[in-house]
Amino acid sequence: MDLHVLSYLIYLPVTVALTIWVGHMLFKNGKIFLFDIFEKNQELAQSVNQLLLVGFYLINIGYAVFTLSNGEFIDSYRVMIETLSKKVGVIILILGAMHFANIFIFYRLRKRHVEEEKIEALYK
């Protein structure tokens, strides 16, 4: 088997599995924040959470597929492992960055929600 094909057969399942795992963790734990923010509309919170998950999958899996070929000639197992480690490492960094971006967005939404509650409490 060609080493390029073998590297693709390793790269794609690893990156898709990592993306699905991280996405699931964000979905499961992020819904608590969204339920708090959208307390009056739990259905909206669930919809937003699902849309965030779909967007997360599309961006990360799309990037993984887009970067499948890098033009590097793989002529040995050593080069294949080095290439895979670089590519998977970039995917992990992107997943981490998106995780922190989601946390930041949830933080900002929560902060705005708390401020709105304080303003409403003042006018009551």
C-alpha cells in the first residue's frame, strides 16, 4: 500500500474522532451555560447549542479534509509519522483554539445576561 494512502487512512479517522469527541464535550457542557442564558426559552438554548455543534463540526472536519494533501513526498514510515504528527498537531491546536473561543463567547453571553438581570432588578 502506498504510504500516502496509509497516512490518509490514519489521519482522517483520528481527526474526525478527535473533532467529534471535543464537539460532544462542548455540546454536553455548553448547554448548561446556554440554558442559563436563555432561561426563558429552553428550546432556543437547545437549538443554539445544536447549531454551534454543527458549525464546529463543519469548520474542523472541513479543515481536516482541506489539508489532507500537503504536497510532501512520503517515502518512509518516518516521514509519514512526522507528517501525521504535524497535521494532527495542527488539528489539535485548532480544536483547542475553538474550545477557548466557545468558552469566551459563553462567558460574554453570561456576563451580558447577568448585567441585564441587574438592570431589570433595579427597575422593579
